[in-house]
Amino acid sequence: MSFNIQSLYEWYRRTLRHPKYRWWIILGTLVYLLSPIDISPDFLPIVGQVDDIALLTLLVAELSQIVVDYFKSRQSENSVPSSTAAGDTSHRGESTVEVEATSLE
């Protein structure tokens, strides 16, 4: 079994996006960041903070993407379907645009 950073990254992203395990991953990440036990110890000048910064960056990026996806899905749920018949403007704020098309043959 070989260790691959890419597979670890994909596992983290998949598990974080799963609603059942999301809070466990967030809690585990925060515990790791606050814990003195790290892959590279924090008392080393630059190397010690690299794993913490990488993990924090990944957590913030994934959580922001989850929030963006959530608001996009809420917006699409609240939008009125635009499949109204031509000329029917019974929905407020909705209008019909008529376009004439010609063939280029």
C-alpha cells in the first residue's frame, strides 16, 4: 500500500462534503491544529507550520465551497420556473422575450 498525498486530499474533500461526517472532520481538523502533536512539530521554525497552514487552507477552501453551493441551491429552489407560455406574464417580474430566427442556409 503506497501513501499518496492526492488520495489523502480527495478522501478529506469527499468526507468533508458528506453531511454525516462533516462536523467530525471539522472537529478533528481543529483538534489537530491546536494539538502539540503534529506531523512536523510546531517548534521547528518554518517546517513546523507548513502542515498546519496547508490543512487550515484546505479546510477554509472546502467550507467556503460548501457554503457557496448551499446558497446556489437555495437560490435555485426559490426561483420561479421560467417555463411559462408565450405572452403569459402572470408571475411578477417575469417577462417574455420574442426572438425571430432565420436560417443561414
